Amino acid sequence: MSETSFYETHADWWLLLSPLSEYAEEAARYSALMQRHGPLKTVLELGAGGGNNAWYFKRHFAMTLSDLSPAMLAQSEAINPECTHVVGDMRTLKLDRRFDGVFIHDAVMSMVTADDLLAVMRTAFEHLRPGGVALFCPDFLADDLVPYVDCGGFDGDDGRSLRYLEWVRDPRPAEERVRWTFTFNLQHPDGRLEVLVDDGDGGLFAEARWIELLEKVGFTVEVCRTDGPVCPSGEGPPGQTQFLARRPG
């Protein structure tokens, strides 16, 4: 068993952890939210990972995808060759262009301090045209987090199989942090079992804190809510909250 970052060392297992089929409904909802105030032509995704959302978004938008991990972007390039890919940190990325929309999915949970989260919001703001919108999609907020356990995984056509256990625990609202541990069981084609542990803190911010920081950057903010459990087991918060942030035009 090793303690590592799955997304750096085992990115080629990504679609056995999170297949494209699981994103169809969610991506359709996010696409509609981003276009609530009018159609968009160009969208920048920060923390795009393996490109699963972009696989659906590219039917509607010209996509530019950025992520800190070259290994994860390589997975996205394999399924989204028509999209532009840029390696970069969402806190400091500076591209010489502006977009109609910016999308940030659950990668925003890796921002464990308010300063980091504020930096991501500024990156989004600076890459938007006046009147453009940014959609932030945290997994949960300090207001509604219930510690939970979830599990899943899939079998590949190449003889590989993956199963995972996700454990979200130890919420510390005063520190704006939560503990997040993934255990990955990877079965190779020869039957060998490899076990990985990816453990660390995630950001845990209240809705009021999100609004405060977005308005500090200069956004006008609309809070959008989705009903239903956040994970297949039915545990965890009863829904999710998204923040649709508009750069004044």
C-alpha cells in the first residue's frame, strides 16, 4: 500500500474511477446554468482534470482546458483533441485572452485557504469578458456537510478493474477545512492488486463566505441549488450549491 496522488501517478486509470457516462446529466445542468443570461461561445475550464465535463460542453462551446497535472490533461487530450489544453495552476494562470464563460468543477475543493480560493476567483474574473459568467461548483459547503462514506469503481475492457472508497470526515468549519481520504484498489490484467491512499485536506467554506469572496473580486452572485444526494450511496449533504458569478458588463 502506498500513500500518493492518484491523479499524478495513475491518471491512465481515470475513466475506471469516473467514466464519461456519469457526467451527462450534470454537464447538461451546468451548461444550462452558464447560459442562463444568454448563449456563450467560448468557455475556459479551470481544473479540467481528465476532461469529462468538456466532452459534453464542447458540443456547445469552444473549450480551453487548464489543469495543474500534465498527466490528467493528457487523458483529456485523448478524448477531447479538438479542445485547447494548457498546463497551469488555477490560482495563477494568465492567458492572453478573455472568454464568455469560466467553469470550475470540484477541483475547487482543493483550495484549502480563503486566499487560495480568492486567487481562483480572481483568475476567473480576469479571464472573463465584461458580462461573462463563471460557474463555481463545490461538492459541499460548511453549511450542509454531513460526513459520509461512498464507494464505487468500474471494470475496463483491457482486464483492469478499479474500486474506491471515499471517506469525508473531520469537518473543521472554524479552520474552513475538511479531511478527505480516497483508497483505491487497482487490479492489473495479471491479477496483481495495487492499493493506493490519497489523503489530505479540502476547503470547507460557508455559503456566506463564498458570496463575500466573490463580491470582493467584483462579481455579482446568484446562488443555484440542486436537490438530491451528492453521492450514489445517498449519504452526505441533501444537495449541492453552485455559484453563478457574473462580471459586470
